[in-house]
Amino acid sequence: MFISDNYDVNAQGNLTIGGVDTTELAAEYGTPLYVMDEDLIRNTLRRFHESFKKYYDGKGEVHFASKAFCCLEMCRLVASEGDGLDAVSIGELYTAVKAGFPMEKVGFHGNNKTDEELRFAIEHGVGHIIVDNLSELSRLEKIAKDMGVKARIMFRLKPGIDAHTHKAVMTGQIDSKFGFAIETGEAFDAVKEALSCENIELSGLHCHIGSQIFDIEPFEEAARVMLRFIADVKNKLGFEVKELNLGGGFGIKYLEEHDPVPFEVYMERVSAVVSKECEKLGIIKPFIFIEPGRSIVASAGITLYEAGSRKEIPNTRTYIIVDGSMADNPRYILYESEYEAVVANKASQPRDERVTIAGRCCESGDLIGENMPLQHAEAGDIIAVLATGAYNYSMSSNYNRLQKPAVVFVKDGKSRVVVKRESLDDIISNDV
Ligand SMILES: *Cc1c(COP(=O)(O)O)cnc(C)c1O
């Protein structure tokens, strides 16, 4: 009935998430409110592990892309499942450190890391730093030397795959601000350079071809390109790369009409490509890292709002204005990302109206979505926007000096706050 099995309707006709009545959550914690289903997050991580076991002899590790949803409790959850993290800033690294995360299971990304961030990463023993460019490599070499250590790195490469076209186009992505291009020779030169650095240990190579990708072919093609490059390095430099990081980007179901391939299928097909290609190229099968973000948390999360005014503009549209905004969900104003919504307290009724759900910010473009099927909504109704677990809380802001909502985890019929709602004093806490 809903886009994800963890959403349901109870006997009272209210929407539930992970078995918990969303109208009760709204009453207890207030709105807007982010709610995350802990079991679904854990089960999804376990499905990834199972796939590695089943299709690749368990020679792989999941690094949750923490930019999709990062807070102390999420880091603890990921650690308790035995997975790693992909972090992209000192703030994400600091959160992991404070959560007691095993830092050797952290990969540190970023296309413009500061010296402070590089030092922090080394001090806290991150597993590998994913180096984006040559100036970063030389800064890192100096920093590692000063600190008397050898920094373990991967290189971020551009395999030249444009995943947003529906075919794998091999040249589309040279124009990207991330990483080294393979086809220009830039990546090869970087590997040579790294091998000559005393305080750098090149452990692997990385690529990430995009996000919310529904096709399998671009992933298969990226794996092939990376493995061919590994073979080229082996043949020309006598150095064998033993770790391959294939990034994230698995698509999820936001709308009824979306039909993403279950990620087990990606895992099966890409593992098969890797095994076959390695044999063909005469290289050892690398240890594989993947960095899923959205596919782990998106469906696990919803946002609850209270409806305020209803504005019917004849022959134009009906606005339902909610007590949230682009400050808690900037994805519509950024990318026109679409979501399904439900009136939580009328969830068993048909969604027989088409409305625009608008936020409360001083921007006409501050919409949660347009032309959305919804039950007849009036002031005081609770509106649930589904599949907001990824890139909503993590992209939220204080625009209009709005307080960021709380994040609540539900599990086994119970709920608990994992991020408190910001107070008014939080809003002015850094003002002097
Ligand atoms: C954003 C990102 C990911 C995660 O992407 P999802 O689409 O959320 O799975 C993984 N790796 C890198 C390098 C990223 O930038």
C-alpha cells in the first residue's frame, strides 16, 4: 500500500512507522519531527552484509555515507552493526570520534580538505584518506612526515561514466570537481607520484558515479573501468592495488511509480563482473568497499508536520501550508525532488485531492512538493512526508531562524529522542 513496508495503517486509521502511531509521536514530541525506523536501518545494513557473503565471499565492507544522516546515535548504530563510515568533513569525523566509533573503519573524503582536517584524521587513526587531487597529496605527505606516520590513502578517480544518462557514456564525466580522470593519464601519474612518497601508503582506488541511480549497467561499467586501470598499474608499475571502493548511489523508491532494482541484484551483478574481470586481467580480486548513504536511511525516515492554513486558489491550485519548510527539507527547492505524503490521521482514506504542500519560509519556492496526491487536509491535521530519512536532517538549516526539528528513533513499539529539537537559546548560542 505504501512505498515501503515499514509504513502501515493501524485500526484507528492512523499512519504507523515501524509499528508506532505517527499521530501519537506528533502529539508527544511536537512538529515538525523527523522519525526514523531503527529496525529498517539495521535490516538494510544486514542485507548488504549478506550480499557480500553470498556473492563475494564476504570480502567487502559497507561504509555508510554519513552525509546522508549523521548524529552520534547513528554512528553508534553503524558501529554496533560492524560497519564502517564515510566522512566528508571534520564535523562528521568529530561526531564519529565522540560516538566512540572505531576510526580504522572510517574513510575520509572531500575535494578540498584543510590541513587541520588531514591532521585530525591522522591523529584519530582513520582507516584511509581518499585523496582527491595532487595538491592534497603533497600537503598530506608533508603532514604525515611531520607527524612521523605513513598515511594510508585511496585515490578518488573519475571512471568517465555518466550515470544520469540511461546509457553508460564513457566520456561524460571529465568535467567534475571530484577526483582524477583516468582517460587523460592524470590518475596514472598520481599513482606513480604516490608510490614515490615516503609517508604515503597507497591502499586502494575509489570511484563514486552519482546518486539515486536506478540502472545496474553504470555500476558494472565503473567496476570494469577501475579494474582495467588496476591491471594497467600492475603491468606498468609492478604495483598491485588490493582495495577497490565502488562508492554509493543505489536508487530508492520515493514515489509509487519508482521501481528501483533491489540492491542485492546490484551486489550480485557487480560482484560477478569483478570476479570475471579479475580473472581475465590476471589481477587478484580486490577487497571491496561500498558507500551507500541514501539506500540505508531514506525509507527508514519520515517527517511529520502539522497543517496550518489551506489556500484554495480557484482554477490554479490548493496550498496546504505546514509548520515545516525548506529549512528541514531543502530537496524540493534544490532539485525538485518528489515525495509521497499522507495525512497521518486520515491514512485509511483515499488520497483524492492534488495539492501543493508549502513551507513557512519567506520564499515562494519553499515547497515540499507540488501536485501531490493527498487526503483532504485541514488545519490541525498531521501530514507525513515519506522517505525523508536521507539528506533531510543532514541538509537542514536555520533559515528564517527556524529551530531544527528533533529526530526520534522508533523500535519495538517504542520511541526515543536521538537529536533534541533546537531551543530558542540554541538559535542565538553563537551570537556575540
Ligand atoms: C554522496 C556519496 C556517497 C553516498 O551516496 P548515496 O547516493 O547516498 O548512496 C558515497 N560516496 C561518496 C564519495 C559520496 O559523495
